[in-house]
Amino acid sequence: MPARGLRAAPIIAAETLEVTVRRRQLGLLGLACMMEPGIAAPAASAASDTGGAPLRLLSEEFPPINFTEDGRPSGLAVEVVQNVLRRLGQSLPIEFLPWARAYRDAQGSQPVALFSAARIPEREKLFQWVGPIVTFYSSFYGRAGASRLRRFDDARHADDVLVVRDWYTAQQLASQGFQNLRYVSDPVQGVRMLLAGRAPLFASERISMPGTLASAGIEAGAIEEVYTYASSDGYIAFSPGTPRRIVANWQREVDAMKRDGSFQAIYKRWLPQDSPPR
């Protein structure tokens, strides 16, 4: 018995040593992931938070709210999103896509966050919402010198009303029974078609219009706002496939930014004349 015990002892010691070495190796590997910028530890963390698939952040060219400048994401909503990521200890890329594609991708089973999206009744059940982070203003635009509309229903009798496909302005008017909507792919196409006389009205958003005209290379006075008919709060819209705890974490951080004043500071930097949503 003693001899059998003596022979077993070195085997147990070797197994213990091997486990200890493996644990130390794994610990050093984890430390390297945290210290080495080339190793995507934050993305791995984000993937684990969403059950395996990393959270995709989708946006569109919509200055000054979200846009790219010199190839880098910029804008009011971009700063809010980046601040939330920092507070969560994560780092994720932002993809800029045509709105219709981003809007479609954000309605699937994969974890996706789309910003900025107007929260309107027609969209309420399609997404999980975090915000609000901006206020949008819906307006009809005409060519310079065009007569102002006296009431909302006057737009129903226009030959055509240009709208961006899947934008909230299009969905608002469609739900109001407008039969004269003519769809375009993006707001730049909308202002160009308006100036070309392809339609007398373009239903768009007031805050983004100066940036849209600049992107199209069109002077600011070339078109005029002829009627403002609604305001809507903009949110970060999370897909149905995003775990609820992720959405709750994002809302918690947005609320914290509003309490500590960092949200208001971002808002005033981009929209100094506007009041931030609560």
C-alpha cells in the first residue's frame, strides 16, 4: 500500500502542475487581449453580450445627426452612441448604409441598432427603442418662390409629393391616406428632382435639409419650406433579435448622460438653437 501510494504521488503532482501551467497561460492570454490593441477584446465582449453574434451599429448619411466626414463617423447621434459604448466598455464599428437597406436589416433576428430613427406609431412594434436622442421636424418643401401651403390637406392635391423610401415622413403621409407619393432613394435625389420640376413638393426633415443641400451641391436658397406639419422624437432603434438586457443597458446609459449633462452638451454643440429632448 505505501509503495502504491508513493508511485501515484508523482502522477498527481504532474497533473496538478499541468493544470496550473494551463491556467497561467490562459491568464496571460487574457491579459494580452486587454493590453494589445490589435486583439478585439471589446468586440468579443459585445458578442458574448448578444449571445454570440456581435451587435451591428447601422446608420445613414443624415447630417448633422449622423454622417461621415473624411471617412469617419460624425454627428450628434454618433457622439451619443460612442459615449454609450465607452460607458459600457465596448468598441464597435458604425456601418453607413442606404436607409432602406439599414431599415430592413434592423428588423431581423440578428442584434442590430439603427440610428437615428423617428419613433412613430407606424414603427412602434417593429423595434425596441432607446432614447429619445433628437427631435425631427417634418416639412413640405418647394422651389424658391413657390406659394406656401395654407393647410396640410393642400398637399394631397399636388401632382406628386416626393418622399424618401422607408423614411418616417413617407410612412406618416401614407398612413394619412396620401395617394400622390413618389418615392426616391435618398434626400439628395429628392431635392434634385424637386429643382428639376419633377414634382412640386418634397416631404423631408428640417434639421437635415441644410446638410442635404450641401451634399447635393445646391445653394441654400434654392428651395423653401412651405409647410411644417409634424415633429417626432428620434431614437436608437434596436432589432427584435437584440437581447432585452442589451437594450436596457443602452437606455440606462443614455439616461445617465442626461442626468450628468453630457447629453445636453453634445446636443448644444450640434444644434445650438434647439432644445434637447428629455
